[in-house]
Amino acid sequence: MKKKWLLALILSMSSLSAGCSFWDGIRGCPDGQIDWADVLMMNDIKYSSGMIHNEDAPVPETGDSLGNVSYMLDGHACSSHKLKNGEASYVSVGTQVYEVEGYKPEFRVFADGRVFQVVNNPNAETLGDLADIEGKVTKISIRSDEDDSFLGEMDPEQTKEFLKEYLSLPYEGDTDPENESNRHNRVFIYFQLEDGSTFHTIYLLDENIIGYEAYGNEKMKRIIESVVKE
């Protein structure tokens, strides 16, 4: 009888050590149909695939492995789950996460056939630390946040000035507008990069907030307003 009890205990401990899925089943997770954002976290940096547009760009070359995915949220996690290192929304357990050639791993990584770009880096001090785009931008365009329609494009001098200001902005990490209900005066800023990929961020002209991660300055605001009004 004692042997059977010990065997049951060993099997139980083995199941618990196999991962979070066993414990999730006990808790009744997932607790409903959850539409996760396509994100992953490595080395305390949160990445998302939703910030990049590269339909016409080739699959990037990859570098060293940064590790693998240890837990997938979809089908396992509760809605209150907090993302941790090694976890991803829709990337299967065991999938390798790689560096992307030409970019710092703090900015972009590659997993499961797609590129993930940083959305939060607690170690970044400026937007230049967050976005590894210096010397890689070919043009910057402005689009409507309502229907993504084209509103204008910066000329080379405006692009140079805007990038200089953008990359030097202090990274706040989580910048919310004071008046949450007054968010109609917004535009998207699209950065076209040398590799053919494009990433975008939102700009709130009324409160001079960019990407909900930094406060812009008057020079940047004037450039955007002049492009939109042309």
C-alpha cells in the first residue's frame, strides 16, 4: 500500500513539473474564449507581431537563439495571466526564438515564421534605446488612424529632423492622455526601413504623445502638422 502511495506521489509531482498546463487545468483555465494579442516575452522584454508590416519583404535572416518558448497562453492561461519570460500567446512550446540579423535583439526577434518587435523594454531610457532604427529609415509617412488613408510624407530634411528628435525622447513606458475621451486628433506614423519592413506608432497631436510611450516636442509636432496640412 505504501509503495502505491509513493508511486502516486511521484506521478503527481512529475505532472506538476511538466509545466503550467496541469495547474491551469486544476484552476479551470482558460476561463472563456480569449483573444490574445500576438506577443511573447524574453529577457523581460515584451514583443508583438502587430507593429510590423512586411508583406513584401523577404523572411529575415536569423542569428543566435535567445531561448525557446516554455508556455503558450492560447488554450491554457486565464484572462488574468501576466506574461512572463519564455511565454507567448500563439507560439508553441519548444519553439526557438532567434535574433534578427541587422537588428539588436532588444528591438526585434523571430519566432514561428514571423518577426516580433519590442513594445516594452524596462531597460530603455530613450526611444533610441527602444527602437533600433537609426540609419535604417528610408522614409516616414503619416496616415489616418480612422481608415489608414495616406495623409502625407516627410521630405528628406523633415525626416532627418524628426528622427533626431524622436530617438532622443525619454522613454516613459506607459504614457496615457489626460483626457481619455478626447482622442479624435490622432494619426499613425509609418517608418519605412531599409529591409522593406514598416512599423508604425500612433501620435496624439492634442497632447503631443507618441506611441503611448513618450512625450513629443514642439519641433516634432510642427513637422507632423505641416505634413498633414499639405
